[in-house]
Amino acid sequence: MPQADRRAQPSGTTRVSSLVRALKHRNYRLFFGGQIISLTGTWMQSVAQSWLVYRLSGSSVLLGLVGFATQIPVFALAAVGGTVADRHSRHRILIITQSTAMVLAFALAALTLSARVAIWEIFVLATLLGVVNAFDIPARQAFAVDMVGKADLINAIALNSSMVNGARVLGPALAGILVASVGEGWCFLLNGVSYMAVIAGLLAMRLAPRKAVAHHPPALAHMAEGFRYVGRTRPVRALLLLLGLVSLSGMPYAVLMPIFAGRILHGGARGLGILMAMAGAGALVGALSLAARRHVHGLGRWIAGAAAGFGASLTLFSLSHWFWVSALLLLPVGFFVMVQMAASNTLIQVMVPDALRGRVMAVYSMMFMGMAPFGALTAGLVAARFGAPRTVAAGGIICLAGAMAFALFLPRLRGEVRALIVAQEMTGGEPSEEMTGRGLSAEFDGGRASSRAQETSRQ
């Protein structure tokens, strides 16, 4: 084989190195190791808490209300959290939020293990955890660039999604076993212990001193600047609108999963763990498929296709009454929703300026997690009237409609997306051939955007 051809054929070692290239950064390795342990505990608590509410009440409405209580603070306070992330040390913010979440997990464990837990106490602790997440999520999303720089940011975002969904496979499976054998309280206790890993990793990091800013604008004006950027930047706005629609209409299927596991598929707590783990396994595959990518070519089409695939898979899941058929259908459900979420995150982060990153990721959090409580509340109420299968099917159909609308609008966005990416110089210098050549030409409107992107880069 000619030498040029040998260079064009990456070895297996090279492919693996490319897949995990963000792990070459010491700080990211510490973050990754701590988070994979902590997130496994988080998923254990999420599944165990849903089952605890269902066991105590048997109510789909209360399941929806607890989901609402957990996530509504993200919608209400994420903009404040994003402003804080852009004005203060993201590293220090994460140490505070993770420590607070650990205390809340231990409190829920103590109440449950003492057999004194009540629904209202679950609501209070869920709401407080939501407040913590409103500050944690924007800081954590924006902290990726502080750990790996711009050159490996795309890979770090994909590995973060892989980490979340690796935990999403293991956590629910462990929760199903523990809940069925020793009860929900032990899941909450283990979640509290798991936070120690990520806190230890954060404390061990060595970070460059944060650049001091001589003068910050007033907090409200600083916050409003992020919303104005999203409002006037059409590609970011379109991605966030589709994300919000899917979170509102499709993602509440997870809130209703105890009803499917218990009443419809007759799997009990162990079955709930299996169902959630299957969705997590599909999502893990989706995240890893993104981690292997070195550029953003084609992500717009991936996002439209993934939203449509999620809606179709969710609709089919709602029609099944056989446990293992339903479990298998959750594989594409998890795969497609993760591809859409992670690809949207990637495209937004490669377009947004560093100075606005925390605030724009706060809006991302509002769409991703902040819309979910309204969906959870609505799904709980609708399911009480029409049943969980019809509620999930309606959400899937709405996701399909949103995907079609996004796909029709996509060609109008390509040139603007390409210009924004080149302007941010995601390669840490001159845009690479992958960013400016045929790859992006095909995805982001080719020649018409080329001169505009070059002009933006010079500016």
C-alpha cells in the first residue's frame, strides 16, 4: 500500500485514541472518573424515588408532580445560574453544588431508612435538588472548555453524554435489584456516598487562574445579554426550540415508566430497572457514535433524523403490551434522544462565544430540563384521564411533527451556522480543512457561505 494510503487508514489504536482524546487532559480524567461514579448514584436515586412515590401513592398525577418539583427550578433559575457561571469560578460553583446535592441525598436516605418518609418530604427535597441543578448544570456544561480547551471540546461533550448514559445503564439496573431486595433507602444512601468521588476529583484538579474581569455589567443586564444572543441567532434558536419541544412532549415518558412497569407490563421494581437501563444502553451507543466524530459535518441532519426516530420509537413503545418487546423498543428511544440532545449541545457550543457560554448553556438547560417539568405535570394529568399509553403516543407524534418542521427549515440555516463556527475558530487557530472544506460545504450551504465565513473569520 502506498504511504499516502497507509496514512489515510487509521489503525485501531488511533481510532480508540480519537474516541477518547479528551481524556489526555488530567483535569478531565479526574472529572470523568468522579462523575461516572456519582452519576450512577444519581440514576439509582431517580429510579428509586419514582418507585417510592408510586408505592406510597399509586398515582400518575403525583409521579408527574414530583417530576415537576424536581425540574421546575431549572426553568425558573437556570438563567441566574448561567450568569453566575460566567461571572465566577465554575470550578468552585461545582464543588458547592455537588456538596449540597450530597447532603440532600443523605437526608432522603435517613428519612426513608427510618420508615418515616412522607410524600411532602420527597417534594421538598426534590425541589431543593432542582434549585441545586439550576446552578450546577450551566456551570458543568460551560466547565468542559476550561478542562480541555477548544480543540477537544466536541469530544469532551460527547464523552460527557457517554458518561451520563453509561451510568444510566448501570444505575437503574442496580436500583431495580436494590429496591426489590432491601428497599429504596439504600439507593439514596449509596447516591450520597457516590458524590464523594466527584468532589474528590474536583478538589484534585489543577486549573489556570481565572482571568479577572475589571467590571461586570449589572446582573440583570448580564443575564438579558444571553437571551438576546439566543433570540437573534437563528441556528441556536431553532436548535433550542426543537430541544424544548422534545423535552416537553416526548421526555415525560420516563415519568410514566413506573406505570408501564407495574400495571401494563407487570415487571415490578426489577422490571422498571431493566426498562430504564435499556433506554440508557441505547443512549450510550448514541453518545459513543458522536464521540468518534472529529467535526460537525452533518449534525444538522442527524438532529432532524434523531428527533423523528425518537418520536416514531416512542409511539411504537406505547403500543406494546409485551415486556421484552417494550424493553427492546426502548433501545432506539434512548439512542435517538441522546443523539439529538448531544448533537444539539455540540453545535451550540461550537457556535457560541466563550464570554456567553454559561448563559447560553443556561438557556439550553431551560429547554432540556426546564421544559420537562411542564411535560411531566401534563403527562401525569393526561395519563390519569386517558391512560399512559395514549399519553406517550401523543408525545411521540408531536416529536415527529417537530422534526419535520426543523428539517424543512434546516437549509435556511446552513450558511449562518458555518459562519458562526468559523468565527469561533474551534481548532484553536486557523480553521482546519475539516471545518472549512468540503465537509462543511456540504452541510452548511457550501459556496454561498464560504465568502461570508471567510469575511467573518478575518473580522
